[in-house]
Amino acid sequence: MTELAGLFVPLITPFTASGELAATALERLAHDVLDGGATGIVALGTTAEHATLSDAERARVLQICASVCRDRGAPLIAGAGGNDTARSAAAVAALADYPEVCAALTVVPYYSRPGEEGVIEHVRALADGGPVPLVIYNIPYRTGQVLSWPAISRLASVPGVAGIKHAAGAVDRDTMLMMAGRPESFRVLAGDDLYVSPLLALGADGAILASAHVRTAEFARLVSLWRDGRAAEARALGHRLAPLSAALFSEPNPAVIKAVLHRAGQIPSPAVRLPLLPASRPAADHAERLAA
């Protein structure tokens, strides 16, 4: 299995001014972040606005990202699944058609709030016989479902579960206990951009960071510095990058990121799909200044 470590960039889905998938821009963006030092990419994550893509668009996004990763020898993580276990299992199973995919990013079931026992059984059903290992996406402020360290520990013991994208919105008690007690083979990828440096300092194996669409090389260096034990340099760089992450997430993701990428000429439009709205000018201006 590909080691789940380093920096992964969860790619946006660029659109044309008329709202269509901008396939060429997506391919170029994938190459850009890999050129910038990213270890790999994530396709069809939250940042990709996957919920508003058609089935055909999702397939095209995955094909483009798989092609780039195949050409570059880079690992690809694919978002798959939601709060319907049967459909989620089918989405994970479909990844067998993409040999470039090294893991499926599967979100904790949202809205229905099934409780920790329900989450564990949901994950068990997805992992059972799946073609790729699972990375559990723990993001309680989106899902409404909190996972305690005892529940995460049980998930870590499920065959076929490789790790977690941890975006708890804080370095809280359960985060500390997870980092202290996780099995060695259970990978932790920091997934909350503002808290990436503290989680890496605690020993996270890498990160999945939407902020790394811009200043990719510096975010890649941040991960490397912490993994190499160069704490003073890592701490200073993390402090410099934190205001950028805060600015890029000052409005619903990925609106501000798209505005910055469009102004830099990397995507053909800053368009997002409803219910998201384009970034406000003040938010885009502030983020652009910090990204420069």
C-alpha cells in the first residue's frame, strides 16, 4: 500500500464562465501542485464541490486526476461516500476501475447523526471487501457527529481502515489522546488548515490541505520540517502560513481559493455552484495579498 504521508492537495473543480467543467484547467492545476512539492492529490473532496457535480462530471474529474497521477507516479486519494451506507459502499467499490487510487476518503455519516456505534458499522460495511483502504474523514462541525478517541480507536482496528483525515476544529482532548495512543500503522492526516502545524507537531503523518492550492511549496516544506524534527523552522513557517489559511477559509470553501486562483490566471473563472456564492471582493483582496 502507498504510504499515506506528506502533503495532499484536495483539488477544486474549476468551471468555465458558463458553468461547465474546465477540464484543461483541472489537469494543469493537478500538475501545478505536484510541481510545487505536493506528495499527491485528492479528487472529489469537499473542496471539489462534489455534491453539485453530475455523475458524468465526477467521473471526468476522477479520470483526469488518475491520468495525472499515473503520469507523475503520484498517489491519488478519491472522495467516496456519504451518509447512505449502501450507496457509499457502491462508490468505494467503483474505485476498482481506477488503479491509481491508493485510498478512499470516506466522510463520517452526516445529518442523520447515527451515533458512534452506527459510524463504526458504516465504516465496517465500506471496508469489507473494498478495493482500496479507507481514510476516515472526521469533520464534526460539518457532519454533526462527534467521534471520541475510544470510537476512533475502534475504527483504527477495522481491517481495511488505513487512517483518518482529522479536522476537529481544535486540538482537543480526543485529538491529544488519539495522537498519544494510535496504532503505529494508523495514519493521521491533518485536515483542518488552521491547525495543521500543531497537529504535525504532535506527530501527524501528513496533511490534506485546500490552502496548499497557493504557496504549495511552503505548505509542503511545513510538512517536511515537522516530520524531520526541525521544530524551530517548522513553528516559524506555520505561524507565517496560518493567516493565509484563515483568509482562504474566511468565506465558505472553496469560494475564496477559487477567487485567488482566478486572479492568478490559473483557472478560467472564480465560479462556484449554488448554494455556494462567489467570494466577496474584500475576502478575495485580503487572501490575494497574503498569497502573493
